[in-house]
Amino acid sequence: MNVEFINPFLSATIGVLKTMAFTEVTAGKPFLKNDKISRGDVSGVVGITGPPNGSMSLTFSKECIMEIVSNMLGETFQEVTDDIKDAVGELSNMISGTARNDLGNKGYSFKTSIPTVVSGPGHEIRHMCKAPTIAIPFNTKAGPFVVEISFENGTPTKG
Amino acid sequence: MNVEFINPFLSATIGVLKTMAFTEVTAGKPFLKNDKISRGDVSGVVGITGPPNGSMSLTFSKECIMEIVSNMLGETFQEVTDDIKDAVGELSNMISGTARNDLGNKGYSFKTSIPTVVSGPGHEIRHMCKAPTIAIPFNTKAGPFVVEISFENGTPTKG
């Protein structure tokens, strides 16, 4: 696993949640997973094109995302509303864009798509790449969430 | 709505399902929808990068996708298994790739990401574009499914 490539996603997530959502998150140790699956209640999915092509997802439990968006919008949520789904799209866009720019400065060049937001209790997100997915676990006061990045040929090289 | 741009997605869906899954599908009339939401049990999501950036989704009911993948793999399914999810990834990849190549020949240039497959009863897929989503409804013996395409600035122009 290429740490130089993973760290921009990690710091973009911490930075965007702090700046946009006034939420302090702590990152756990990134790891490779072979099952390429995450489960949650609300997810943001962003397509990546290079080469290599790939995908990125942010997957939250209901409790975790309600707390984050409550901080972000300054109102309390009791359920997953359209405002919460829009906020997940916004956060996905900003995190993928920040990581992409940071990686561009380091010599890794790729593009990111418009986000798609998935909602539904206990849904499963499956990245369709052959290589293992890189998972970055995060923790908040309202519980954990995960950022996953998957590339068709594993961790990209510069170019 | 630019029909020259929509038709390749429509014919790619019919062609790929016929060739890969031995399933005859009929297309309804494509339409613009402002809510940018589809609901189903299994979806394939593909990111699009241009400019313009966008996203594409295929959303199936459980009954519809079990029938399609039964035809495709020659075995009967009683539930949504990993084989079905993998098949949705494969179909999403082939449909987006076929449409992309066809549009490339017509002068529309964009890239498509690796698919992400979403599963979970009654989940919602929300395209995070400002412009309306283009929905193409399809029908099969086992019920309807929908292909949605969304671009940040509406239907793309050549370039």
C-alpha cells in the first residue's frame, strides 16, 4: 500500500469535516480488504477515471451522519432527510476534489465524477475492482464511518 | 433533451442484455426528471468524467435482476447473491463502455469509472447534479428497470 497515495484521502476527510461540518474526526490505520464491501445507511459514491480507473465511497451509519450534518447545518435531525443526503453529496464532492488536487500536486493525475448518494438502512456498497480496496476507518463522537478507495490495478503509480 | 446523446445508452442496454444475458428488453420513452432519484433493490453506479462530469445508474427490483442473471448464468436464483451483484457490476461496465464508445464515434468524449454495486431492499439512488436526470425506462418479463444518466450541465455538447 502506497502511503503517499492514501494520506491525501485521509487528510482531506479530516480537513473537510472540520472546515465544513465543524466535526473533529480521528483516523484509524488504513488497511487493505479483499471483500471490497462496506455497509451503512447513507453513502456517497464517486467514480474515478485515470488510468487507472476506480471508485471511492464514504459510508456512514444513520447516527453518525445525522450528528455530522447537525453540526454542519446547525439544526438537529431525527431521521435521514433530503438535507442530509444533499450534505453527503457535498462532503463526497469536497473530499474527493481535495484529495484529487493534493495528489495532482504530487504527480498522480486522475479525474473524479459527480457524486451519487445512496440511502437505505443497512445497504451494501461493493467496489467492482479486482485489486483489494483500501479502507480508511474514522471515528467521531457519534460512531465510526469508513472511506474506501478502489483501483482496477491496486494503488496507482505517478503519471 | 439531445436524442443523439441518449440513444447510445438505450441501444447499449438492449444490446448488452440481449448478448450477455439472453434477455429481451423493451425501452420506454426517455424522460427528464427533476427529483434525480431512483429506488430499487440492486443498482450499478458508474461515474462519468468529461467535462462535463456526471453519473449513470442502472436500478433493478430483486425480481427483475434475479430473472436477468438467471438467464445470464443459466441457474435459478431465489435471492440476491454475490453472483447477482457481480453480474450487475459486469452489466454496468459493459453498458457504460458500449455507450461511451458509440458516443466517442459521434464526437462526444468522456470517460467512465469502475462500477460500484449497491444492494439493499428499497434503497434510493440520488444523482447529485443540478440539471435534471435523463431516465430511460425498460421493461422485461420480470418487470421494469431504469437507466439514469445525469450531467452537471444537462445534456453534453460535442467536443
